[in-house]
Amino acid sequence: MIEGILIGLTTALTLQNILMVMVGCFFGTIIGMLPGLGPMTAIALMIPITYGFDPATGLILMAGVYYGAVFGGSTSSILLNAPGVPGTVATSFDGYPMAQQGKAGKALAIAAWSSFAGGTLSAIYLLFMAPSLSKVSLSFRSPDYFALMILGLTAIAAFSSKGQFLKAMMMVVLGLMLASVGQDSLSDITRFTFDNMNLTDGISFVLVVMATFAMSEALTIILKRNDPTSAAKQVSLTELGSIKINKEERTKMYKTIPRSSIIGFLIGVLPGAGATIASFLAYGMERNVVNDEEKEKFGKGSVNGLSAPETANNAACSGSFVPMLTLGIPGSGTTAVMLGALLGFGVQPGPRLYMTNPEIFWSIIMSMYIGMVILLILNLPLIPYIARILAVPKNYLIPLILFFSVTGIYVMSFNNFDIYLMIGIAVVATFLRLYDFPMPPLILAFVLGGLMEENLRRSLLLSNGSWEFLWDRALTACILLTTILIVIWHVYKTMFKKTNN
Amino acid sequence: MNINTTKIISLLFFIFSAFYLYTAYQIQVFAFDENAPFNARTFPIYLGYAGLFFSGLKLVLPEPNTIKVDHKNLEYKKTAILIVIAIIYGATILKVGYFLTTSLFLFSSYYFLGERRWVLMFLLSFPFVAAFMYLLHGVLDIYLRDPFLQSIGVMG
């Protein structure tokens, strides 16, 4: 492992890669601060640029964007009470009241240190857990992988949209359907191409991500007359106050950070759960464990109440890399986008990644830590100025997002059919978003579609067409049982809630 | 009568799944693969049935939280204009080239979104695209075809 860490450090600490982390963190922070535009949009916009680099550098850039976007989301939660991403909603519960009390600088500092500590601790957990899990996952067979993918898709559908399980499942099926367009991987028979040569190679992953996130996000902002930049204009450079944290506050954070980081990391590892659930759980747990006097402060600017969700959401981000790196199965929409990018580089994540491409495996883990340090050094003092950059009017921001989307697709294919297809998918996605159809399940399903078919093919061929492979092995049966439990729990929760209402 | 749009979307998805399923059954497979446990049409057929199942459930089950969208407050005109500009961009980029098409795409988007600061609009379109093009073409070595720049001798 020491050798691996050194390989990772050597790769991540080159001048070019440090520069990439810095650019990624900066760009991610700006996008993450804009309400509605989250890490997935930020990463999607970066993908075409990453293809100009080697895989390790490209992924380091994306990891920087990811952490920057999460941090940016926290900043807008604290300063504007407008969370950029759902994972930072809980941050606003105590961060915004603190800012209203004239302690915005302190709140930002607590958030930054908690994010740093949460990210660092979870990077250490990942450091130890990922190689061991990779070894364990070498014993996984096709039926287990197929069952795991079903679990991942069901879980993301259950967790991604509150009370909209069926809508999310429809999006999962739509994602799998889009993935089935093009040549069959084994027989080369074309499917759903309608004799159009442009569809023979299937629909590009970048195209789907750009259309469903970047482009449809821009169209939604125009359609709903939202102005994500308007709130940033209210940020005052003079009213942030001191960023110093006193001894009493530090003592509180020392207790909160370790327990919240464990919760965050474990929730992040679970497929479909992610930063939102982690931050809410950590916030709830923290309120239960503190004394009555501190409990009273929750919702009014509590240090523990701010530190807990911030630690947990960053820890969950690192946790979500575990299934992607060790099993090759992303647990969240964001890691699905990163998996798609990895596949675009010709790198197949999974248990063998850390043996076949150790420099990629370890450099991602190391760059996470470097990203945390850079976020702390760069962003904390620069936040008020970065927030000022956001005062760019919507009239410029939207065309620029559209520009990066269409250019991204054009430079990848030099084909105007892809531009038309992207516009078509973006229009449908915009309309679906209006009615709360979630997009992350579609992306995850699109990324997993090919792998899922491949594993189902192998399983069915090995069992001679019998579906007994689903319960022949204890591991497969356990994974499927978990999937069934998630569905039952979700149905029960929905019915119980309805009865209560 | 108040029509529930989510149900209409579910109905459209149901019809789409039925069409997908029909097309999946039409996929031509090799003769020796026809009766194999798994061939090129197996997975799409399952997907078609899954689509019918979930959209069918959404259609028949009651809708607890009806989503109401206030269409009067939606900005359809500007959205449609932006989409048309993007389509025109797609139609002209191969013939005219990256630089001019992209610059005009940005400039017209700013204009139709209501921007009137001409100098800023110009700076954030033509020079901005030129700089971006230099980054892609010159620094990252990503080839960009541009008949317009080639015709005036700027690009080789």
C-alpha cells in the first residue's frame, strides 16, 4: 500500500496535476455556488476538456471540480440560504443564522475546516478500505454484479426523489433504453438505429450528460425565469466578519467531526444514498448526542449543527468513490458521470483497476486529499471575491453554459447530428424536470446499461437460460434480498406517511 | 377538467415502451442465435416490459402529490428562441466553421436574452471564442475544422 500511496503522490504532485486540482476546485466552487447547478453539471462541462489530458490528470481535474462544487454549495447555503446542491441543505440550518448574526466569516471557516477534516478522514478510510474491498470483490461473479447493479439502480431511485419512486424507476428504464441504442457488444447487430449511421456506435455518454444536466439546466433557468446569480449580488465583502475560530468552538468541532465523518463515509459507500442523506443523518445524530443547552442552539447558529452536516457531506463524497473504484459500479449520479469519463479514457474501473492502473487508482485517492488542502488554502480567503464573480448576469451565464455544452459535443464528434440529438434530449429532459422526474437515475442507468446487459448475458448463458442464478449463490441472493427490502421499506414509508397525513 | 400532466407523461412513456418493445422484437438476430438463452434482443425485450410495467403502475395508481406548474409564469418564448439558435448553430457549423458560428451563436443568445451592452457582448463572443479556440486547438491539440478561417488564411 505504501508503494501505491507513493505512486499516487508522485502522479498527483506534478505541477500540471496540482494546477488541475486548483483549476478544478476554483471552477467547481463557482458552479457549485449557483443554486440549481451542482457537481454533476460542473463535471459534465469539464469532460470534453479532460479528454485532452491523460486519464490520471483528467480524473484529478474532475475530482477537484467535484470537491469545489460541494464546497461552493456550502458557501451559498451559509451566505445566501440558497443551497447550491441538496447535500448542503442541512448546512443552511445553522450556517445561515450564524451569517445573519454577523458571523458569516466564522461560519465559512467552520464549514471549510469541517469539510477539510471530513474529507481528510474519509480519504484515510478510503485508503484502507478500497484495496481490501478490491480484493474481496475479485470473488464477485457475473450474477453478483448483475444483482449489484439492480441494487444500485433501485437504491438511487428510492433515495433520489422523495415520494417519486415510480418516476425515478421510469427514468432508470429510459436510461437503460438509451444505452441499448447501437451495436450489440457481442454480435455487432445494430439495434434501434433506424438505419441511421450516426447511431451505429450508440449515443455518446457525454452527450446524454450534457443534455440532461448542463443544457437542460440552462433551459430550465430561462423557462422558470430563475436568476441563480441574483442572490450573489447581495453578498457584502465588508460584513463577513472574522474567520477565526476560538478554543471553545474548536473543542466542539473536535467531538463532532470524527463521528460525522464515519456516518458520512458509510452512507456515501451505500449505493444511491450520498451526501444529502449523510448530512441530514449527521445533523440529526448530532442534535441527539449534544447536551440540552447546546440542543437549544440548533437552528439558531450552532457550531455543532454546522460542523456535522459539512463533515458528513464531504465524507460521503469520498465514500461514494468506494463502489466505483472497487466494483466499477457507481453509487451516485456524480460518480456515474466520472465512471463514464473513465470508460471514455479506456479505463475500466473495478477490482483490477488498482493492479492494472495503480497510478490512476492511487492518484484519485491522493488528489482528493490535495483537493481538500487547496480548497482550504485558496477558497477560504477568496470566497467573498469568488462570490463577486458570480454576479455575472444571467444573460451571459446561460449562453456560456449552452456554449460549453454544444462545443463539448462538437469537439468530440465533429458531427452536427450529435448537436441535434443533444438538443432533442435536453428539451425532453427540461420538460420532465418541470414535473419532478429525476435525472440522476437516468444517468446511472445509462452508464450501467452496457455492463448490466453483459453480466446478464454471461449469467444466463452459464445457467443455460435459467433464472436460478439469482438465488444459487448466497451472495447474489443477499444482494437481491437487500434490493427487495429497499423496495418494501420505500413502499411502507410512503404508505405510512400517507396514513399519517 | 384539470388534466394531470404526470399521468399524460406516464401514458406517453407507456406508448413509447410499447413501441420500443415492438421494435425490440423486430431486431434481426443470427439464425443460430434465435433460440439461444440470450441474444441481441433479449435485454431490450425485458426493458420494454419494464417500461410498460412502471409507466402502467404510474398510470393506475393514485397521484398523492400532484405537481402543479404555472404555465403562465414560464418563459416559453425565450426558451424556444434559444433552442432555435442552437439548431441553427448545428446546421451551419460544418459549412461555416467553428469560429464564426460559435461567436454568432453566443452574440445572438446574449441579444435575445435581453442584453444590450454591445461592447461586452462583442468581447464575450468573438475574442472569447478565439481564446477558447486557441486553448483547444493550440494548447490541447484538439483539431477544429474551420472553413471560414481557412478561406481567409488564418488557419492552415
